[in-house]
Amino acid sequence: NSFCTLLAMERARVTDKLAVRVHELLLRAAPEALPSVTDIAQHAVDEGLSDAEVINMLCEKYRVGPEGWPLDAQARKEAKIKRFIENNNVPAGVKREHLLRQCAVRSEEDMLRELYTEFKRDELGRPLDPVEFVRERLQFVLKRCAPDQLGRVHAYVADFVSRGPRAKPLDFIDEVCARFNVNRDGWPGEPRARRRARLTRFFANNNPGDLRKVDALMSIATDEAEVMAELFAIYGKDEVGDPVRATQQLRSRLSQILTTAAPERLPALSSIVSYGERRGLSDDEIVGLICQELSVGEDG
């Protein structure tokens, strides 16, 4: 009986690391699905799923291994190179075409070694230098969960350095995140707490007089992603006050192209738009890159 009890407990176990594991997997396999990390973790709790069961389900859905990359060697290489291009602002045109052609004849190790040397970042756009990685990620997290603590980033980095070369950057970042009860994206893991935190930070940075709207926006049925997208469109800024541009027209243009030329890529529409915004590209430049990649005109 005791063995059966332990087995049942293990099957129902969802650790506080599940959201982190899901986040890391989706970063590689389907970055457009990152907003669903919290919902996935909550679903695991509701259904009594173990960490392993959740990860296996995601691996089957996206046809990847536990790290988020395809299991087939050639597919994995191509996925890593494409993700590198997306996350590191690799120049369009000849440079990108050359890299994609090289996938057929060069090893993954050789290609990534060359790219790491040139860009000093990995395929997810993260600094290869562990100290710079910690500094950059902590600035990102604290801007969201505790902007009044941004002045402590230097102290946190010094703490990380003092732990020696064996210290793991992600473990250290998780440690800091735990102090503020947030995930690696800087927001709480519990869905309602996350939504309230994002709304509160949004109005505090963009229009403190509208903080009274938080309770009303917490009570409506519209999901978090839609609420935040609407606010971004109205104010032209995100939660931390960084400018965003209206994307509805761009989304419409891209949707028409993908529907005709590559319908299987429609689920990545939000990721494409976000990528262009992060790189400061105009709508025409984003559309042009997609048309070039698919070898089509804007009419598909």
C-alpha cells in the first residue's frame, strides 16, 4: 500500500520548476506559445499531471525532445539556425540565404561555433558570457516585478561572480525570481496574480490615474493576452513603458500572405510580429522579409 501511495503522489506531483521547464521548451519549439506557460502549469495542477507527463505531452505535440529541439539531427540543425537568425538580427538577404544553404552541407557544431564567435549570443539571443547573461536577464525581470530594485542589479551580478565559474546562470536567475515570487518572465506564476501584476505595472508606468481600472479589468471574461494587446494598442506602450506600435494592419497583411502561401505558419503569426517589433523593423520591412523567405509577392 505504501508503494502505491508513493506512486500516486509521484504521478500527481507538479514541481515549482514545471513552469521553467515549459518556458525553456517553448522558447525553442514554439515561442509564439510562450504566453500559455502559466495556463499549462495550472492545467497540470488541475488534472494532477506530473512534470514528466506535461513535458511528454508537449514533446509529442511539437515533435521535439525535452529540450525543445526536433529529434531528427538535420531538422534540429535547421531549427537551431532558423531560431538563431530570428533572435539575433542576422541581416536579411545573402547572409540568411547562405546560412540556410549551409545547413545541407555543414555540421551543426561548425555552424553554431562560427555564429557564436560572430554574434556572441546563442540561438535564443542570449549572451554567451554568463555574467552578461545574468545582468541582461535580471534587468528584464526586475523591470517587470520590482523596478525599484533595478539599482541592485550590480550587486546581484557581483554575488553571481563571487560564486565562481561553476555557478549556473539560470539557477541564479531562478533564485532571484523566487525572492520576488515570479517566473523568469518577471510575472507571478498564478494566473490571476500574473494578470493583476501586469495590469498594475502597465498603468503605473503609462497612466497612474487609471490604476483604478485594474479591478474592473480583472473581472471581465476576456483572457489576459487579449486585454493586454488592447491596452498596448490604445496607449502605444507595453507594461514597462516601452513603445509598441499598432499591429492590427500588419497582422492582417501577414495573415493574408500566410493563408495563401504557408498556412502551416499561421500559428507563428504573433511570433513574427513580435520579432519585427523587437528589431525595430517597419511593417513593410517585416512583410518584405516574409515574402522573400517564402518567395512570393504580397498577394501570396
